[in-house]
Amino acid sequence: MSSAHSAVVASALLRPVSFVQPRIEYGPGKARMLGEFVPDWADKRVLIVADAFNASRADLLGLPAQHHIFSKVRPEPDLPNLEQALDEARGFEPDVIVSFGGGSAMDLAKLVAVLMGSGKAFRDIVGVGKADPRNCTLIAIPTTAGTGSEVGARALVTDPASQAKSAADSRHMVADLAIVDPDLTLSLPAAVTAATGVDALAHCVESFTSRRAHPLIDIYARAGISLVGQYLKRAVADGNDVEARAGLAMAALYGGLCLGPVNTTAGHALSYPLGTRYGIPHGIANAVIFPHTLAFNAAAEASKTAEIADLMGFDDDLLESAYRYCADLGVEMHMSRLGVPAEALQSMAEEAHDIRRLLDFNPREMSVGDILGLYRAAY
Ligand SMILES: NC(=O)c1ccc[n+]([C@@H]2O[C@H](COP(=O)([O-])OP(=O)(O)OC[C@H]3O[C@@H](n4cnc5c(N)ncnc54)[C@H](O)[C@@H]3O)[C@@H](O)[C@H]2O)c1
Ligand SMILES: [Fe+2]
């Protein structure tokens, strides 16, 4: 190891970090045990926040008599979708809120939990540390293996006024309990498995190479990358491979643990306009961008990038092999074929460049021109 590298590592050890986590119950079959984890479960008023698919199988959770299911979570939720959920929550007055679904359901449930009994609106809590304490128990049960939102403090909603994703981040939005049951992901179609798996990978890779990267968190990032490298192809090839599903559920959890203390960088910043403007699902948007930002950043974080390549089985032509990896998972890797018009690239680049909360921590400076170049390469 060079002395320059040791100096970087040593100074990172001196950097403070804040790591807030829920209780985690991990394992196949754990979702059925939900009632055992909550004191006096039978007497609770329980609100389930779910997308239509998961709402239809909420009986898996053994709900008490007094429950209500909000079944209208939409993928990549927007403010009107949050308002709908809040209306139903205020009508029902739950003392426990359980999200049952992917990142979309988990993010909405976090916001419902902190906004339901507070005089604040979503726009008042955008940013860090602005939400009030909640007066209900919050439980997250992920059914995709991607976002890691089950262990995170952040929630993202698209604001129709700005057509941008706004993020609220508060320790009051960290769930009391996260139940990670890989069996719940067995029903995921291959395309969603692939996209959400690359999202988990991107969380780990971007946190690992961030300017804010921290030795306390690097260990989760490495573990997550290694699990994606071992299991994502397998789960896409055979959705019933229970070991691969477990590996990915754990990878997503590790990715989620990286997000709170460190968070993502350019990969996510560049992918957001694809989702907010053209409705491209978060994981697919990430996959389209992933090889390009990985290669762009490689020189700035050479040793960590070499570790990533090794864990993922990428060869020296990083761009080509990361691209091939995502394409072989069945992800459409051309923005042109995902409904993005060529004339939008310039304004998308400007929008992505403005996401300073992420780009300020990218290991390599990225100008609007650099971003436009990456978009064109991904077009
Ligand atoms: N809070 C965070 O830190 C964080 C991190 C990353 C992403 N996100 C957000 O999460 C959202 C994306 O979440 P996602 O990728 O998990 O997708 P999602 O929640 O939007 O779900 C995608 C689709 O899969 C379906 N689905 C979910 N589980 C299923 C299952 N087990 N079987 C069959 N179908 C199933 C859903 O009905 C939906 O149609 C975005 O809004 C993104 O911004 C949040
Ligand atoms: Fe993500």
C-alpha cells in the first residue's frame, strides 16, 4: 500500500459518522412472524401501506382485527400519491404503520408516519432533520431487493411542480423494525429483479467511492457488492433460487446501511431525471447510467474501483464489461429506446448537475459538459 493511500485511510478514521439503524429481523419466513415482534399485536390499529400486488397478499402478515390497507402506492410515488395515503391514514388513526412493498411503499409509509399527526407538509420536511417525532410504531417489510429503504432515514417523492425527486431525511423516519424476508421476493419478475439488484449494487459502489466514504461503512459496501456479484445473475436466471434471493435481500440491506451515513453520488444524480421526466423505473435508470459513471470515476478511486471490478468479475475494459454485465441481465441499456428524446439531454445534464447533495461527494468533479458526454454515451 502506498503511503499516500495509508494517509487517506488514516484520516478517514478520524472522520465522525452517524449510523442510525432499526431493529433488523432477517430470514426466510420472518414476515409471517410480524405479530410476534409487536407487543399486544391483537389490540393494535395497523395500517398497511402497499402497492396493489402486495396489498393482495397482505394476509401473509397475520393482521389484527383493526387494520386498514392502503393499496394504492404507485411506483416512483409523487406528492398526490402521498396525499392519498395521508388522507386514509388520518381517517384510520393507526398506532402501527407497516410498509409492505418495494422502495415506493416503504418511502411513502415513512412520510405518512411523520406527517400524519404533524402540522407539517412534505415540502416543510425536505432536507435533513426537519421532520417531527412520530407518534406511531413504524415497521418496514421490503418485497424487492434493491432500495434498502427498510433501514434508511430517507424518503423520495416526485414533486409535480418541479418534476424533480425531493428527499426528506430524518432519524424519525428510521423504522423501529425492519423485517427482511427473502421469500417475499420469490415472486419478482426477472426484469424487476435485475433492475432492483443493480440499484442495490449502485448504492454500495457509489457509497464506497464517495468522498464521504467511511471505514465503518465500507465493510457493508464491500459485502453488498460481493453478494450482488455472486447472486444477481443467478436470481435473474432462476427466480426460485432461494439462496440467490437471500443473497440479494442481504445485499440490498447492506446497500441501505450505506445510504444513511454516506449516500450515493453521480450515478444516482444522473439517473434521477430519467425517472422523474420519463417514468423510467429507478433501478433501470441506475443500470443505464452505472457503467458510465463507474468508468468516469475509476481514475479518482483506482484502488477501490479495482476491488469493485474484482468482486463483480469485471475485466480491464471496465466500461465494456460493466455495460455487458447489465445488458446480459436483460436491462435495456439505451436511453433512446427508453423514451428519452435526444433534445432533452442538455437540460437533463443541467438538472443532474444541480443535484449538489449528491454530486458534491462524487470522487471526480463533473461538469455539465461531462454529464452530457455520459448521457450521449448511454443514449
Ligand atoms: N429511501 C431510499 O433510500 C431509497 C433508495 C433507493 C430508491 N428509493 C425509491 O424507491 C422507489 C423504487 O422502489 P423499488 O425499486 O423497490 O420498486 P417499487 O416499490 O416501485 O416496485 C416496483 C414494482 O414491483 C412490484 N413488486 C414489488 N414487490 C414485488 C414482488 N415481491 N413480486 C412481484 N412484484 C412486486 C410493485 O408492485 C411495482 O409494480 C423509487 O421511488 C426510488 O426513488 C428510495
Ligand atoms: Fe437507489
